[in-house]
Amino acid sequence: MTLTVLCLAGLFSMALALGAVLTAYALLTHYQTRYIQKWPTTQGKITAVSVQQETRTDQENRSIVVYYPEVQYTYTVEGVTYTASRINPWPRPGYSTAQKAQRDLKGYQPDHEVLVYYDPQDPTKAFLEPAPKHNRRWLLAGVFLLVLAFGVLLPIVINMAHAG
């Protein structure tokens, strides 16, 4: 096999693997979102909105600052008042600037009423947004890479391998 065929085969493998992972992630989050959307809801009240700053060490042992959006809110279930700070059930995003983290806080203001989704088995688990904001993008990216792998790269690799 020529170097070109090997390179294209490598591209096929990478597009296939990444496309499969992105598509699987998007589908998993879609089904988890549908599950959470069936949870009961209650009215809550935002008590604080802020951008939290955390200093971490990267792989090269350098200090980096990461910014996280945070919304604190209270809600009541069966007469018991709870406090939570999770916006959604997904890992909280870290941003390189406070301004980027602030974008996730758009629409949240202290003392405003919010709809809170809570786990009926454990009301301490609660979220304001049951769905991730960018899930459709992950699905489209995954499907695009799978189409690229099977519809473009694989036929080229097969034709070049048979021709050479």
C-alpha cells in the first residue's frame, strides 16, 4: 500500500472513531434529558448569580485560571426547603475568561422565580435546565464525521487499494 492510502485509511479511522463518540454522546445526553424532563418540577427562587474562579495546574505544571458560571437557588418539596447550584446535570463548563462564563448566566437574576426540576427519589438533586445547550451541535458533528468516513474516505481508500 502507498503512503497516500495509509494516510487516508488513518483519516477514515479518526473520522469514524470521533464521529462514533460524538454521536453516542449526543444520543446518551438526549435520552438522559428526556428522563429528567419527566421529573416533577417546582417553583424556585434564585438567591445568587456569580462567576466562580478556580486556579488549576495544567499538564506542564503551569497555573491556569478557569471560570465557572454558578446560580444558587432555593426550592421547596413537600414542605422541605432545599438549596442547589446546578444549572444542568452535565459537567459544569469551565471557561478561559469570566465574560465567557457570564454568557451561561444570561437570563438568571437574583430574586427571580425559576422552574426547578428535581429528582423524586432524591429531592436534593435539582437542575434548572434539563437539556444541554449544544447537544444538537455534537450530534451534527458526529453524523457529519460518520458520513465523511463512510461516504467519502472509505470509498477512496478502497478504490486506491484495489488500483494500486
